[in-house]
Amino acid sequence: MVNNKNFVKWFRNSAPYINAHRDKTVVLMLSGEAVQHPNFANIIHDIALMHSLGMKLVIVHGARPQIEERIAQRGLECKIENNVRVTDAETLVAVKDATGSLRLHIEALLTMGLLNSPMHGSKIRVSTGNFIIAKPIGVKDGVDFKYTGCVRRVDEYGINTQLGFGSIVLLSPIGYSTTGEVFNLALEDVATQTAIALNADKLITFSKDEGLIDSTGELVRSCSIRTVKVLASEQIHEQEKYLDQLLLLNAIIKAGENGVERCHCVSYQSDTALLEELFTPDGAGTLIAKDHREQMSTATIDDVVGILELIQPLEQEGILVKRSRELLENEINRFVVLKKEEMIIACAALYLYPQDKSAELACVVIHPDYRKGNRGQRLIKAVSEIAKEQNIETIFVLTTVSGMWFQEQGFIESTIDALPEGKKQLYNFQRNSKILVKSID
């Protein structure tokens, strides 16, 4: 019974993430290593679940190890120049064999619907076809790459039509030319160009690691495209060690710089990572968000004037309790600010009550010109992460006019009994502020 209650609680908490992902276009980039891993069947089950939750899915699979296996079986020479395969006519036969077999294998897994299996009742329609138009790489540095190509054009209309019919679109690392030739393409090229052409909401990449790993061997949980570029520049000097990750980094950079708002990197070895990343607050891999010119940071003494200018209009209206400059200077390290080109456009403060494992979210202010968008949510997320690091379990807010907005962010109206003892003694009954509380997951 306890497990059932935990599941129901988790399911309820997942609802906002389920709603947020419905009707979103997601491109999943799965390497040949991921496809041949024993956990791949679990990933397929999770993809089927994502489809059932209303997500529009495009799967792009790789085939590097499978191609190399068939080249070896045929006794052919494996020719690699600058980490790019040279595909002659004989190698192209191996490429067609490998990609064709993998495509059939993935289609079969997506069609599976045995009773008592995770795929039961899924009834997934898989669409494949000549959606990728390619051109040859040609001759580079004196090397003729022959049937190795790159993406020339993505048939986004055809793909979107199939997604509109409710199909999952499956793409192989193969492209077709207008002259009827077949070209061997890089998985990363197909995946990123497809995500860009579809204006996809997400590109999800899969790694043998938990996610993106920095040069110290630590998992990067979330970052911007700018950080990914720094990581790539650090690791380019050790290509042999970081080659697989560098391919992922370059794909993420290209997608992020060309309109894809969010990229993820999760482990193909974990049977829970994909769903954890998408449907839980903490995720399981790396989230990479498109760069914003707006930067979030902990406030410093240099930000006092900007914060005062931001909050004074609300103080004059009586919406905020007035803070003197001296008080603000003393409490500046409690503030988080959001800046755009050095102008403070939003702020929030966090006051900790560690003995009660509670914290107050205060002085949440957004400049009137920037109130559209998700800046308020970003502020709450930032202070929640700070609170969580301090082992805080609940955040509360006192407000006279913004109760409904805080409720939309997951806060629940409560009573003075929900406040820590130190705050109860300071509660201003004359202001009669509403008390709203939110648990930190």
C-alpha cells in the first residue's frame, strides 16, 4: 500500500511535466551503440509511453558499430579520415545492410504489443521514407569521400504530415540524392538538421555516461549552449578520449544555435533515465537550454541601486514592505537577480529558517516591461535550488495581491500555523497577508 501511495504522489507531481510535453516535437538521437545495448528495449518502451502522452516523436538511429561489423565480415578495409568514414561502393553495400537491418529491428520493437508487456495496447504506426535529401561531401584535403554525404535538405512537410497522423517517424543515417544515389550520412548531421528543420522543441541525445561529463569527470546537470562550447573547446585537445562526447557536444551546439530551445543528454544504459529526465524535477542527465541574454546570479553590493529602483514603485503602492538602503546592503547576499545587459529586470530574496527546514520567498519583483514569459518561474526555480542545497523542505510566501499567481506556481494557501516560530512572531496582522506554502521536491 505504501508503494501505491508513493506512485500516486509521483504521478500527481508528474502532471505538469506531462502537460508541458503534450504536442511537443521531440527528436531522439540514438547511436548504434545505444541500439545494440541490452537496455534498448526499455528505451523503446519509454518512447512508446511518450507517444501515448501526446508527444510528436522522430527517432534518428545510428549504425557505426553495425557498419564496422559488416565491413569486417566482408574483409573490407575500414577507411576513416578526420573521423569521417570513406564510403566506397563495397562499403556502401555494408552500410545499406546495417541500416536496413537496424531499421527493421526498431520497427519490430515499436510494433510489439504482447499482453502483460509495457507495449501492450500501444498500437504505434511507424513511418519511414525518403525524408532526407543528401549530397556528397566530395573531395576534402585530397581525399575523395565517394558515397559519404551530408544533409542537403529535410522534407519537413512530409515528416510533419506523418507526425500529424500520429505516427512515429524513424530516420536512418541514409540520404538520397535527386539523381537517385544513396549516401552514408553521420547520425549527428541527420538528427540536428531534422531538429532544426522541424523547429523541434527538444533534441534528446544518448550517451554511455549519465549525461555530459566535464573535464574533472563530474556530471553537468544543467547548462547553456555557451557552457557546452567551453566544454567542447576543453576536450578537443584530447579527441581520442572524448570523441564520442565531442560528437554529442557539437550536435547540441548546432541545434541550440539554430533554434532548438532545449537539448538533453541521458544515459542509454539506464532503464529509467529518459523518463526521469523529462518527468521529474531533478532529471537524470544533462539539460541544455538555449542561451538567454538574461543572466541569473546571486546579487552583490553593486546591485543595490538596481534592486532599489526595481522595488520602490511597489513599496510606494504598499504591495511590498519598504526596505531601506542600509537594510538592503546588509541582506544583499539573500537576493537573486535576473539581468539583461547589466540592467536588473527581476529579483527575489530567500530568508532561511534552518531549524524548521523552512524558508521565506520574499521581494519577488519583475520589471513591468518584462512580465511576459517565464521569468517568475525561473526566479522561483533558482531560489528553490538554493533552498534545497540548504536542506530546506518548504518555502512560504506572504502576499497581499499576488496569491493567485503563486498558486499557479504550485503554492498552496495555508494559515499562520504553517510559519516557522521565528516568522510567526513577526507576522503583521494589520497587513493581513495571505500565507502560501510549497514543498521542495
